Amino acid sequence: MPTTRKSADKVMKKRDSRAEDRRARILSAARQLFTQYGFHASGVARIAADSGVKVGQLYRDFACKEDIVAELVRADVVEFLDEPALRAAVEARDFALVRAWIARFLEEDPNDPGSYALFAEMFAEATRNDRVGDILREVDALVRGNILSALDALAPGEERAARRSELADFILAVGHGVLFRRISDPDVHHAELSRYIGQLIDSELAKIMQDPPVNPTR
């Protein structure tokens, strides 16, 4: 019996490994196609062909093309946000690290230039595809929640909640703007632009920290 159980476990692990490898190939092929040709021009059959996976098997892993989009976006956002690092910085009251975490929304990733085009394509698709729109809103809520957590650590207090919310929206809006600016002008001086916007964020944050609003009901 023990031998049989070990053999069964080995078979299951082998199947899991093959499934993970297959999903990784599908996601990799889809990312390249979405970035190069857009969502509409990248059908499931093309994704299957480029990944070396049969269409039927692809549908067993992903019910539809939008599920592939969701998997790609969520994986990128989870990696980008690095929530454990933010939590550790907040718990340690390491405000320099918290502020550095906020700065990543303005930074350029030289190792992944295709991410700009992929997210731009996703924003465009969200206007005509409700499922992609839902994915985008879920991601936006997750990102905004993390920004609010960072701002709450830097400028705590219920009386500052409204102003933290406004600054969170500003950071998100500017971050999106930087992304599209980078697409429209790849030669833009990104470091200088990020530095300038960072100074604006620091200025607004300092105002919130030093001068909390008066409760109008009092």
C-alpha cells in the first residue's frame, strides 16, 4: 500500500507540473500576441498554436480569452504591488520605504517595455468588453486599497481620510497618465518627469500630514 500511495503521489505531481507548464506557455504566448496585435486580433486558435497547446486543452485550462487576460493582469499586479513588502514597511513604521513604495507608480520598468502596450490595450478593450472592464475595475480597487494603506501609514487619522482618498486618486490618475505619455513619446525624459511628479505628491502629502482639515460638523 505505501508503495502504491507513493506512486500515485508521483503521478499527481507529474500531472500538476505538466499542467503548470502548459498554462505558463499559454500565458506567455497570449502576452506576446496581445502586446503585438491586440486582443481582437489574437484569437484563441492563434494563442493555442503559438503556445503549442491544442485548442480543446486550452479551453480546459481557460474558459475564455478574457480569463487569460485576467490571469495575466492579476499576476502582473500582484508582482508589482508586492503587498508583503508594503505590510512589513508599515508594521516597522519605516516611512522611507513606504514612500519609496508609492514612488513605484511613477517608475519605468526597463526590463518590461511591452507592459506599456499591454495595459494600454487593456484600457481600450475595457470600453467595449464588459468582462475586461470588470477585470480592470477589480485591479483598480486592489491597487487603490494598497495606496490608501500606504497613505494611512504616513498620514493617519480619520480626519484625514477624505484627503488621503483624493491623493490616492491623484496618484492613480498621474500613474496612468505617465504610462500613456510613455507610449505617445518613448523619448520623454521619464526620470525627470517622475521626479517632478514625485515632488508634487510629496508636497500634497506634507500638507495632509501637517495640516489636517477641521471637521466642519464641529
